[in-house]
Amino acid sequence: MAATNPRTMFEKIWESHVVFQEPDCPALLYIDLHLIHEVTSPQAFQGLREKGLKVRQPSKTVATVDHIVPTTDRSLPITDPQASELIAQLRGNCRENGIELHGLESRHQGIVHVIGPELGATQPGMTVVCGDSHTATHGAFGALAFGVGTSEVEHVLATQCLLQNRPRTMEVRVEGTLPPGVTAKDVILAVIGRIGVGGGTGHAIEYTGSAFRAMSMEERMTVCNMSIEGGARAGMIAPDDATFNFLCGRPRAPQGEAWDAAVAAWRCLPGDEGARYDRSIAFDAAQLEPMITYGTNPGMAIPITAPVPDPARMEDAVRQSALRKALGYMAIEPGKPLLGRPIDVVFIGSCTNSRISDLRAAAKVLRGKKVSPKVRVLVVPGSQPIKRQAEAEGLADVFRQAGCEWREAGCSMCIAMNGDMLAPGQYSVSTSNRNFEGRQGPGGRTLLASPLTAAACALTGVVTDVRTLL
Ligand code: SF4
């Protein structure tokens, strides 16, 4: 039966979490899950201490260490005193407040946006926050998930609530089947390439259409992860059987009768027939190609065979100047494709593309081959469970035999605050989500791409269209 007041999934989740709303003011939202890590939480705990406050609902907070942890041999001592200090502070804060912590010794340690879903902590219909921009990842489960600042981390720890302005809704619809060599990462790079880094500002995006329905949960996480790179507050995909199958039996997922009740409720979350979005854009999956970035934001993305845009052909002076500056930093000439350009490093990892299906995809390209001797290749699993699974499946052997470095779980070269970084002037093909100036190390130059493309580039030592190797 059609709903009399059809609502989008975002509207259903938002409205069911408003604790208090004054007219023309931000809403006070209840937060179901708060994920924390070592870098953005210490000041928040310090703030609580100074105000004499306690964590209001420790059971709704989960902590891990990821940003600053070395991804080298875990039996060695950590040599960076700042890393040791941040890890120790998180341990102390979690112990003092009774918060579940997945520290270096935990079998579940890993990148915060990888372990939340792995633990079954991320569930459909939830509000999820974390002091990290890429919290939108959890929207893949039909959750409303977004990054918050340090003062907001403190607010959520103290109250389990958060003041938020209600975003508008935006639909990104992709219908059809993705061609060979085109992945979820290429889809989201194509979306951001079209809407630009500000295209989703003030909106919560819902990804709809048969291309997303056909994706695994891991692929959906890759898509939602990069919503923030298009400026959106959040990105979400309606839950379905793929979502429930992924969550069933995980440690923090409901069990027994509670599971059945939860699934019944989750089935009511998708938007109602006739629900309206404030904006909609559509793509034909069959027209998409492997994508790569050429500039210093993720909106500077092109199909891998396309020429790099030429600022001289742009009419908008602001965009022209931004492109000139970006190409200057990247030392890339306009008007020609990037294909054949030599690279120095390949990074396969990050909360965008470090899950088991990403590693399987990269291993498929690298199996039985050797990476270019001119290229350093880091493969960094997103969590300890992924590392164990990849080792059990023989993927780690494929990487090692190909000449890659097989690392411990963490953010690694996504953010260059843990010892893994580019040297000035180096080019990397990276499966991470940000290519800002210096993101992977001062003076480093980042080309964002999928794990398939990254593996192809690792073999040849130059920017390569993976479709030529498949
Ligand atoms: S992998 Fe990168 S984007 Fe993801 S949580 Fe870590 S630093 Fe942030």
C-alpha cells in the first residue's frame, strides 16, 4: 500500500532521532553509535575531565587505533613518541570510561570505518558519528553517518546527542551494469568528477539504482566513503538482503529473536514509493570507464583514456586558476591523457579500498607476475581480520611474490602521519580518497584510482588502463 506521506530513507532516520527541535534552529539528534580513534579523541576526553563529566553511554562508543599506528612489524617497539603517547592516552581514556577499545593487541584492530561494520556495530537505521571525515562510509548500511569535529566528539561523549542542521536530500541514481574493469571506486570518482567537490554541499546523498543494488557491501562502503569528497554531509544506500547477510552473526549485531525483529524493522527503512528528493542526478553504468585523478582534489577526475583538461579552454576564471595551480603542483601537462606517465609508488589500502574484495581484485591482476622494479608497492589491509583472511586465502603470498610490501592494518599512506609517506615530488597511484597537496607526504603527488587500476600501474610502472591487462 502506498504511504500517505511518502518519505525518503534519510527523512525516516532523521525524524526518528530528533530529541528536540526548536523552530529555525539545529535539531538535537540522538546518536546510536560513536566511533572514536586516537587522534581526534584526546582533547574531547580532556574537555570532559575539566568539566567533571563522564561518558554518558559507554556501550554506544567503540574505539580503535588506526591513523598514527605504524604498519610495520608489530613486534617492534613504536619509535614515534607522539604515536606512543596518543595510543596510551586512548587506552587510559577507554579504561577510565568503560569503552570497548580495539588497540594494537586486539584481533579486531583496524581502520575505524572498516572495523565498525566488521564488528556489526554499524547497523541500518542508526545515526553514526566519528571524529573523521569519512564516517559516511557507514551509510552503506542504510545508516545516517557523518564526521564531526573534536568539540562535537566531546558533546556526543557527554550527552549521546548532537546539534545538527537538517541537510537537504539528493539522489544519485546509477542504472545498468558496470563494464569489465570498472569498479565502485570508478563510479564514485565519476560522480564527484561530474558534481565537483562542492556539488553535494548541504545534502545527504542517497545512492539508488540497479548498479548499487548489484554491489557487495564492501563496494557500497567504497561509494559512501567518498560522499564527503563531493561535499555531501552523508551518503547512504538502502539496506537489503546483502546488508542483512553481511551483518548476520557479527559480534555486535542483534542475535536470535532480536535479530528477526531488527531485520523486520530494517526492511521498512528504504524510501517510500513517491518520496521526493530535493535534487536528483543520473548516470548510465554502461557508459562509465576506469577513472583517475589528475589534480589536487577528488573532483579533478577523468576517465583514464581521456585528456587532462586544459585551463586555456575554460571560461570560468576561478576554475581556470584553480586548475592551473593544481597542474602546477602535480607537474602535469594539460591536453594529454595520463596513460604512460611514470609513477613511483602504489598504495593499496585506506578506508576506501582496503577490504578483502579490494585485495582479491588487486591480487587477480598481480598473481604470478612481478611489479615494476621502479615502483614501491604497499598493500595495507584495513583491519586485522582482513589481514588474517587475506593470508588464509593466499593473497598475501601473491602480493609478496609480486614484490609488494605486505603490511599491518592501519591508515598508512592515506594520511602520512604514521611513517608511511611519499618523498617530495614522487607520484603515487593510490586507492585512498584524498589527493590534496601533501596528503601523502610533503610535496607528494597523488593519483586516485581503483585497486584494479592501482595493481595494473604497479605491474607496468606507468599509468595503465587495467582493461588492457584483463
Ligand atoms: S584511511 Fe585515511 S580517510 Fe580513512 S580513516 Fe584513515 S586517515 Fe581517514
